[in-house]
Amino acid sequence: MRNPFKSIIGDWTLAEKGKRWSWIKMRVLARFTFFRKKKRNNLFRIEEKSAIFSNIDISTLITRLEKDGIYEGLNLPKDLTQSILLYANNNDFALNGKINNPTTTRTYKLDAQRLEYTATHGLYPNIIERCSEIRLIYNDPLIRGIANYYLGTTAVSHDVKLMWSFPNNAGDRIQSKLAQKFHYDLDDYKFLKFFFYITDVDENSGPHVYIKESHNKKTFFDQIFMRRFSDKYISKKYASTLFTTLLGKSGFGFVEDTYGIHKGIPPLQKPRLLLQFEFATRDYGIKLI
């Protein structure tokens, strides 16, 4: 049985010793929407000058992000996605391991035909340092501007991931660990994630699913008891019109408040390569990048 205390405070040992109390307090309080509502600092403006993204209506982006919890349409140029995919195909990744624990992690080159059935995911270590294209996207003024504006402060980087998800026969327990069951994140009082598909994603290659407006609408019970939710349970709680399954070609991107309910569907036929950035309001000393 899952430890209910751990489900509340999370893995507090990942935080720096001097910041663990702040982490525990956040995990207890930030699940409640009352503590998440923060007046935005109007001094922050979104920088529209971007070397990467074009034809972005900032007003529409902010309106949709605040109302729905998600905005689709932050698409990467083809040359960038091809360069990142080339990097992924030519560099080692940690298979089914944590990149911040290299002593227990084996590294692999991608060969989807030879991966054993137990392969579920692969993470590239030190990706922000090793891949200049990812570093360029990460530092783009539009990305930083959106994060600063939505969070109402100078955004703190929590995480940068380049990750494969592989077709496999993993059971419910493994799928829960891999965020392939409906859930919401609790990484800070307010946080924001950017996602980019580096490979084409259709119904059979692990699309992301998000419940619009769920970042602002949860029952008090679901705020107290953070857990993995069944599809049936979520279907009863939210109208079908709020479910959005994100399909797209290589380069398709979206920005999302993952306090909203979401999941990744396990790939059925083709592996999926995903780039993810996370920004938050506070630094708890958890270094994942």
C-alpha cells in the first residue's frame, strides 16, 4: 500500500537540506487553490522578439493559458527539431533510469528494434549543457517571458528533459510512475511546463492528454488526496469537451499549467521523443537538469 504521508510531502529528500522544510510546507499547502492564487506582478511583459517562434498572438496565448490551462501552437522550426533528433540518435541515454543517479544508470544508443520489452523510457543526461539547439530554445526570450508573466516573478528553472517513451507491456504500477495515468503535478505554488514533440505523435505514439480548466477546478477531496485517477473517474468529473488529446508533427509545441489534470498515453507502435522545460517561482535545490 502506498504511504499516505509520502504522497502528501513527496520525495522531500531530493531537496537541499536547508530547503526541505519549505518543500514540505509547499507540498501541504500548494495543493489547495486558495494558496495558489497570486496577484500577478504587472511589471512583467512578454518579449515578442523571438529568433525561433513566429506568428504568436500574445493576447490569445495568455487568455487561453489562464482560462484553459494550456496553449497549443508554440511550434519549433524544422531545422531545430531535426538537429535535436540527430543529437538523440547519436548520443547515449539512460534507459529506465534517473539521470541524477549515474552510479546506477546504464546508457544506451537508440535502436528501437533491439530494445527489450521492459524498456519504458530513456533520458539524456546533462542535456542543457550538451545540446546547443536545446539551450537556444531554453533561453529564448519568448519562453522566458511567458514563464515570468504567468508566474508573476522571475521564473526559476526546475527541469529540462529530453526523453524517449517506448512501446512496452508495462502494467498499471509502472504506468503510474511514468505519468501515464491521470494526475496533477505539485512542484511549487505555481509552475509552468513547455512541451515539444521532436518526433511525429499520433494516436499510436504516446500523445499527451490534458483536461482544460482543471488547473482551476478540482473538488476539495481531490485537492486533499493527490493520487492517480482512473479514466472513468475523470470522465465523470469533467465534461468530454474539456478533454484535449495533443497530436502533432515533429516540432509541435504547447505550454501547460500541469497543476491541471493530465497524462501521457503509453506509445503503442512508435517511440516518442519529447522535450520538456519546467519553470517555477521557488528554488528548492532539486537539481534535475
